[in-house]
Amino acid sequence: MFSRLFVLIVTLSVALLSAPATLAATILVYGDSLSAGYGLSRGEDWAHLLALRLQEKKPDYKVVNASISGETTLGGVKRIDDTLRAHKPDLVILALGANDGLRGADLTVMRNNLERIIAAARRTNARVMLVGMRIPPNYGPSYTEKFQQVFNEVAKSKRVVLVPFLLDGFADRREYFQADNLHPTAGAQPLILETIWKSLAPLLKK
């Protein structure tokens, strides 16, 4: 009897150890230098802070930051398929467009590129959250207004959740920016996280 019980216990233990662990859902941050942590020490960027928050509040999620400094929406289109294949995200935080605006890019092309990235993500059954940006007023009121409107139009036409402005709440506060007056400091990263979290949290499974 003892030997049979021992064999049963061992068998069950092996089965439990061999059972595949529950895979964490992947959130892909797909942006430019504002999300890549330009000028910051490792672990200070908002995407890393998001990963830490998820470990605490939603441990069944993990974050992959595939952001690249200098990236444009066209660059995002060119690498999206490979990135999706590599990481198989469940949700994509799309935060591109700032460099398009700073370069005075054709806004129709920018809009098409954002839509193409969203379409690619949806082909893999990944959900998308779009993050909007704004550019300095010295680009002229017409261009700056139309630039901002692109994100609203894409979110509406593609029916994705929109974070209206990545730098909401501190864009006019010089102390939250590095010497170039473009990239947020480490002190601004928690503020960005809160802006992202407001829209992201409702998308996470209970």
C-alpha cells in the first residue's frame, strides 16, 4: 500500500512540474525616443515603470519595449510585421508620430502609416491603444492643429482607444524636460505612466 501511494505521489508531482506555466500576456510598447527612454538611465523610462506596476497589480502581463529613438511612422510600418512575429503581443501601445510632425511630414501619409500599423496588429488579433502627440506652435497653427487631429481621426475610424497626449499635464513645464527641451526627464516618467495607465487599465482582463 505504501509503495503504491508513494508512486502515486511521485507521478502527480512530476505531472504538476511538467504542466506548462500560464503564459503572461504581452503588452508591446511601439514608439520613438519618448518611449525608448532617450537620455535616461536604464529602468527610468515609463515603459519600465509600467512593467513594474503590472508586476504588482496584473502579474499575468509583461511589457516588451520595442521603441526606437528617431522612429517615424514609416519606420514603424517597415518593422511592424517582424516585431509582431517576434513578440506575439496581445496589446500594442502605438506611440509614433512625433518625429513625423517635427519633420513637417505629409499628414495624410502619417495617417495612412498609423492605420497600416493598426491593421497589421489586428491581423495577429492584438488590440491597439493609440497614443497622441502634439508639436510646438512654431510649426504654424494650421499644421499643428491638423497634426493633433490625425490621432483623433485614426482612433475614431479604426475604433481604438486613444490617449490624447502622451505629455499631458506637463508639456509646458520646462523643469520636466532635458536640455534639448524635447525629451522628458526621469522625473516626468511617472507622470507619463499615469497618463497611459488611465486608458490602459480598463483594457486589462480582470
